Amino acid sequence: MVNGTIEHMQPGATSPDSPDRWTDEELLLGYRHRGDRDAFSELVHRYERELYGYLRHYMGDAEMAEDVFQQTFLQVHLKCEQFEPGRKVRPWLYTVATNQAIDFQRRNRRHRMVSLDRRTASGGADETGALIELLDSPELGPDEEAEAAERQQQVRQAIENLPEQTKQVVILVYFQGLKYREAAEVLSIPVGTVKSRLHAAIQKLSETLTDIHLPK
């Protein structure tokens, strides 16, 4: 799916020590300590679809997302020594990807920050559950497709108009399915701030999308 300078090696599955059986943390530390290229390639392969999808939502442009994806794993290569044992790799990768996306956007102000063409994942409970109720549409018949398409466009526009910090939380938690603590780690903010920004998003979207109501 993503073309670029990073080559994906296909580790064999026959050995118990094969990288495709390792945890994310074992892969990253294996590359850091031993320069294990198979481990690095497996980590890229494991997160290629997920991180590219996140960046596609975040950047609103497929080519830019591809460039930032490549830059993300270049930074993983350059900064793997900074990864602290005991941490989880997934939120750390999202942190690197988000920082690369922000840097790219700063250099390309003409591009819009977010484009939400499709939803890839759902979040958990509390504010996330309310956000899902707000944004998800019921199954509609053929006669209602035009109305549904118009509503979907309204939803996309409403999310694009959210303050940038609020949009970041919506994308990470609602679209990517990160837990509150993972989103907090990615954005370097307290968990309470993640929850408050999701709550603010719900309030703003419910005001904007006057024909969609939160459950009572």
C-alpha cells in the first residue's frame, strides 16, 4: 500500500525466534541492540496499515501521509536509542508520527489539517461512546441515501472546524481507537485533558449538527 524507501522483508515463520512472533517491544529493542533488520522490517509491516490510515486522516492527503509515514520510521531508526524499556511501542509510534505530521503541516500551511473520509475504528466508553452515538448514522434505505450523504458531509465539515487540539483527540480516540491513556501519552497531556477535549467535541458537534442529538 505504501511505496517508498523502506523495504519490507518477510520474516520466516518456521523458527520460534522468528520476529513475527515477537512483541512490538522485542522488535524495537532487537533492532536497537543488535541492528536486527528483520525486526525493524517486521515492525514496519505490523504498523504500516494502521499508521498510514491514521496519517491519511490526520493529513487529509494520501501523498503527504505516505511521506510522513516514511519520515516516521526514519525517525524510529534515528531515535530508537531514546525508547525507554518498559514503555509500550504503539503509543510511542503514534507520538513520533504525530510530531512528524505537525512538522510537515507547519511547512505546508496551505493544506488543511484533517480530512475524514471514513471511520476506521471506534473508541471505548464515556465521552467516546457519546461521540460514536453522535457521529454514527443508522442504516438507511435507498430513498434516504442522498440525505445520508449530505449529513455525512456536514459531519466531516463539523469535525474539520473543531479546534486543532480537539480534532487531534477525536482522531486518536474515535477514529484510531486509542485508549485515553495512550492518546494522553501521544499528545503529552493528562488523561483528564483527553476526556475534557472529547467532551468539548461532543458539545460543539451537537450544537453544530442540530439535526443529530445526543442520547438522553
